[in-house]
Amino acid sequence: MSAGGYVTAIPAQTRSWWHDLIGIAVILIAATAGYFLFPDNLALLTRMIAIMLLVLSLDLVTGYCGVATLGHAALFGGGAYAAGIAAAHFGITEPITMIAIGAVGGALAGLISGIVILRGHGLAQLVLSIAIIHLFHEAANKASEYTGGSDGLSGITPDPILGLFEFDLWGRTAYVFGIVLLLLVFILLRILVRSPFGMLCQGIRQDPVRVSAMGASVKLTLIKMYVISGLVAGVGGAFNAVSTQVVGLDSLSFTNSAEALVMLVLGGVGSLYGALIGTVAFVWIEDLVSAANPFHWLTIVGALLIAVVLFAPKGLYGTAATFVERYRRGSK
Amino acid sequence: MTTLFEVDHLQKTFGGLNVTHDVSLTLGKGDRVALIGPNGAGKTTFVNLVTGHLRPDSGKVLMDGEDISTFKPMRRVRAGLVRSFQVTRLFAEMTPEEHVSLAILQRQGKSGRMAGSFQAMPDVMQETYEILETLNLTALGRVPVSEIAYGQQRLLEIALALALRPKVLLLDEPAAGVPHSDTFLIENALAQLPADLAVLMIEHDMDLVFRFAKRVIVLAAGEIIFDGLPVDATNDVRVREVYLGRELINLMEML
Amino acid sequence: MQTFFSIGVDALAYGMILFIISIGLSVTMGLMRVINLAHGAFAMIGGYIASYAARDLGLGYGLAIVIAVLGTIIMAVPLERFLYRRIYGAPELTQVLMTIGITFCVIGLANYVFGPTLKTIPLPAGLQGPVDIGFRTIAAHKLFAIGCGVVVALGLWYLIERTSFGVKLRASVDNTAMAAALGVRTKIVYAASFALAVGLAAFGGVIGAELLPVEPYYALRYMVTFLVVVSVGGAGSIPGALIACLLLGAIDTTGRYLVPEYGEFFFYLAVIAIVWVFPRGLMGRAK
């Protein structure tokens, strides 16, 4: 595999179905453990789930398609505000509908972001991604009638799910709802990355010229992936709105985008599992350090990034996967 | 011969340099043509112009009578014009099986499918392994490309071209970078190409050229100076001049 | 008419400050091919050092500038040696991550050492107040900024086009391996160019402190702006950077004068529009 401190995607060599079944089983077990081990901390775990969806969506675009973007929070925030506005201003408080609306909002944000960002390559692409997150942020800031501006959007009171499960103060309903959403999305994404479309995207990351020499449209494929990514991020944003009952401008911030990228790289790009692990590690560390003021946290994030690039470019999951692969090959 | 592929008075100038000067040629079904010429003659530029990676100043490209001059590269591939690259362009982390299957799926218009693994599609897998078999790559089917030898990577490039079922195939130095002992692999692969496919091959390896080509086109300084039988090419005065230089020929004739 | 003139002067001053800060980024991007998101952080460090020197130590403005530039370079040298060298030639994502990490660390440390408030750099008497140029008056520090910008542009042009260092620099930009094979000590060229870039950034950070206030989020706030200059102007091009800076200066200033409530929104929209129209930069060069 490629040498040096480069942040590379994890090789798609382990491709058997039952790897995924094991993976899903692990997620279920971890989720159940979380429920029983941290009953007073479910709000934190629920927040983790929402962010996992954002980081998963980022993995699609960065890990699988190779688009480096610092503006991905726009898709998350698009979903969050769509769901929040639907609830607070239009009285749509049925949770599953809110999630659906959020997905559409995220997809729309994804479409716009994708079209803008893919206009450039290299530095221009990065610049466009930064510009677009700031643009979305400012737009939300100014449209304060709908979004609440810098005060945030509150007054989101979701109905009981399916009319039966009320959102309780301990966050149990929200947590289980989140796990179900996460598993559904995750399973669909595993199917997606194995599909011909998924392979095409990975091809685009590895050599876009070869892809168009095969007769496939690179730009169209990437935009489709951006829309899918928007659906996922939108679900995450909407879930965040439903579970915390508030939507803030920070969901549309550059810092949010950058942190999502840190989480993804920390866990390992290009595997979906890395996205999950990276989020858990990062949010957990953040919680530990949360007593410190925001600037200390920023320094820690920065140091973490530098450390990952220098010492563990494949991330936690990627490095582990490489060890396992080498062990398997060595013992043959 | 029914004309399958036609290039009409192609012209390209870079700054003050005329890299392609009034180049015209035609290819028919089953043609086996070699495009040769000294370094810097403009052969790869020609391929880039014809495949749509470079825009010509004037001139036309026609496929099956259809004017494809304004088509983007991707559209030309779909029209049946496929090229291979002088320096291998493959997906380092994917296996030959995945490469060929992806090409097949793309040809079938199924590469946008968002569910179902290609390994569960029996017709795709069968065709994939048929193609890999023709090029002796079956054993390496599931090895990532970054781990297979360069000569075999070149073969995979040809396999990809085959999978796309082109009408016209442009091979840009298929034997480049391959150790001389392995050139026969490339030759065997070329022999397996479908009979009605028109093939234009750029090459420097003269042995390969003369064994493969039924027609030779010589490009020098952006111009075609010869278009005819291989054996006549070696005897043509202009060709010899371009390769050997006027003074050396004088010397040879003197000795 | 008065407004037009005011916008013009402000835009020119702002554009020149951007130029002084960004030209270093443009050169190092063209040379080392590193996407350096931390460049703004160096400008910020320069501003902080100058503020400390001038306000807390009571030193003169000129001396503060010198200390700021030297201090920033001294801090940047180990960064180049131990961090940047590891990412030359690395894939884009790797460079983005590393340099964002550096940026975050610098912001955090700046806040830790200097606190979150805005830092001013007291101007010397000569630069305070307005200057009468005949038909109008301009703030002296803006005129100073414009003047410095012109000097930097000319100085750099001279350095790159007329000196032997410039020849080596241009050769290394064109083809590093070849230049090294011809005997150019490319590592030294890199290090010297990096020091120059950082020094210029620090200088710009100091003299631009009236227009770009020094506070911990400075490095993030103007990150896009510096990157757009390089993207639109083309890495390594002095005229390109100059045009891009003046353009951005004009847009930002016009926005702030005419639509102050939507200033930022307008600015980012304009950035997207410019990059959309010139995805390969003004000069048509790809990255």
C-alpha cells in the first residue's frame, strides 16, 4: 500500500458481505451498551449520532470521491434548518416527516454546493468550498425571520414518534430513534459503496481521466454523490433539530466543517467505519476537555490534526485495518 | 473498404509552433495501421486532438459518417472511439476484475446503478473473465493493480479498451515501458483484437510495427509524409531522411 | 463623488495590504506546491508581536515592525523544517489538514498568550491623522499602506527578475528536479522563499492592523481571502496577485459602503462568482 505520511483511503480488499454484518452487529452492541452504561449521558451519545451522519456524508464525498471540502456543514445545516423551520414556522412536528424534510433540505444544499464546488479543481475547489459555507452561514444569519439569526431557532417541539414514543427528558426516545436512523442509513450506504456507482466514484478518486476515458461523466457522477451526501447530512441535521429541539448557526459554520473533517481523518477516510469511530473518539475527547475554554479546544484539535497527519495518516480504523491485513498475509 | 473513421485536414498551432499540419487519414473496418515518426513529430498530440482532449484550430473528425469534432472526450468514447494511454492510467487500489467489470457496466449504461455488487451479476463476471483470459490476466484478477507488474498493467489497459467494444481503437505506444522479453505478450494481445475493429497504433518498436501493421503512416514535424505499405515505408526516401537525416543517407550511399 | 473617492482609497489601501500579505503565499504555493491555509496565521503573529512591542514595551513603530517580522520568521523556520517539509508533494487533503492544524494551534496559542480581545498597534505621530494630497485628504496610514504595497511589488519584481536568487527561484518553480540537477540548492531556495513569504505576511499584518484588526480569529477570518488571491491571481504571478487583490479590495470595500448589512454575504457571493468565471485563475493557469 502507498507509503509515507499521506492520508489515503483504506483499500477495499475486504469486500465480503459478512464483514458488513459483523460491523452492523458491533454497532448494535455498542449502541445497546451505550444505552445501559451511560443512562445519564444519552444527550451526548445522541449528539454523537447526529454528527456521525454528518461525518458519514463527508466520507462519501471526500473518502470515496476524493473531493477535499471545508464546506460540508452546509449540507448538515441545510437539513437542520429545513426541519427546524418546518416545525417552528409551519407546524410540521411529526418527527419522521421532519427527518424527510431535512433530508430534502440537505439534498438541495448538497446539489448547490456540489455544482459550485465542482466548478474548480485543486485550490479553486477548496476556495469555493470555504466560500460556500460562509455564504450559507451569512444567508442563515440574515434570514433571521425564519432562522432566528444568531439567537438560533427554537420552539421545535416534535410529536411522539408514530404517535407512541414521546420524547422524554432523559433523551431515551431520541437515542433509540437515532440508532434506528443511523443503522438504516449505514446499511444503505454500505450497499451504495459496493454498487457500480460506488465503484465509479472510487475510480474518480483514483484517476478521473481514466474514468472519462471509459465514457463516464465525472462531473455528473460527483454531483449525484453530492446529492446523496446531502440526503445523509440532512437526515443528521434534522435529527439534531429533533433531538435537541434547537438549531443554531454553528451547525452552518466553517469550524463545524473543519471538525467533521478532523473526525473523518481521525477515524480513517474511505471506509464508513472510520467515520463512525472517528466521531466517537473526537466527541468523547471533546467532552472530556469541555471544561476548558474554546480556544484551548481549538489548540487541541489543531495538535490532533498535525499528529494524525504525521503519525497515523490512515486514521484509527485504517491503521488497525492495515495491521490486520498484514497479519493475515504474514501468517499465510 | 468502408470508411469507419475519418480525419480531415486537422490543424493545430501552439504559439508559433505548427504541431499538426493538415493531417488527414481514414480508417476502415479491420484496419491495422501503425503511426510512426521521430520523437516530437506530434503523434501523441494527434491522438489528443482526435480524442477531444485538445481542440484543433481547424479540421474535422468523423466516426461512421457522423461529425464528432465538437464532442467532448467522454462522448467520443460512447461513439466508439477508445484510446489507451502511453503511461498507464489505472486505478491503483482496484483489481483487474473490478477494472474490466466497471468498463463493461459503463458500456452497458449500468455504471450509475446504486445497488448490487457486480460480483453478483453473472453475465458481467463471465464477460470480465473472458476478456481477462484473452490477455492471460485471469490469475491476477483479484490482485490490486499497484501490485502487478508494469507489463501486465499495459495488458490491462488493452483489456479495458476491449471491454468497451470500440469501433476504432487508438493505442498509444502499448509496448512502452514493457521489458523487451515481454513484448510478445502485447503482440499476442493485439492478435486477439476483434477482426472488424479498426486499430491505429503508435509505436517506436519497429519489430512490433512490422509484425502488426498492414499499413504504415509516418508523421514528421506535424505532417504526414507517408501512408502506405510497411515494406514501402522502409524504401521511401522521405521516410529515411526523416529518421536518418540527409547527411547519414549521403554517407550510406557513398559507402 | 466623495463616496466614490473614499471607496477608491479604501479599496486601494485594503488591496495593497492583501497584496503584501498574499504575495508570499502566492510565491510559496507556486514554488513548493503546498496549499498553506496557515499563511494568515503568520500575518496575525506579526500583528501580535508588533502590538506587544509597541504597546507593552513602548518601542517605536519602526522598531516594532522589524521585531515583528524577524520574530515571525524565527517562529516559522522550525515549522518549515519539521512540519511543512513533510508535506511537500503530498496529496491535497494531507496539506489542507496539516496547515489547518497549524492554524488552529496558532489561534489557540495566541488567545492563551494575548487573550481574546482585539489588539491595536499604536501608530507613530507621522501616520496618524489625515494627509492633504491637494484635492482631497486621505488617512495617513492608508497612504502608507498603498506606498508600501507599491514598494513591495517593485522590490519583489526586481528580486525575482533581476537577481541571481530570482533566477534560482524561477528555475526551481519551473522544474525543481532539473534545477537541483543543475546545482541549485533547492532546499535553501525553499527555506529562503518561505522566510521571505512569512516575513512579508508579518509585515502586512502589522501595517494593515487598522484595516484588518488583530484578534485570535484573524487567521480564519481572512483565510478565504488570501486563498482567493492566489487562486484567481495564479500561484507565482506578481501581476496576477496584484490584480486579484485590487479586485477583492474593491469588492469588499464597495460591499461594506453600499450594502453594509449584507456586506459579508455579498463578498462571498462575489468570491464564488469570480472563481466561477476564472476557475483556472485570471492568467488561465491551472494550479
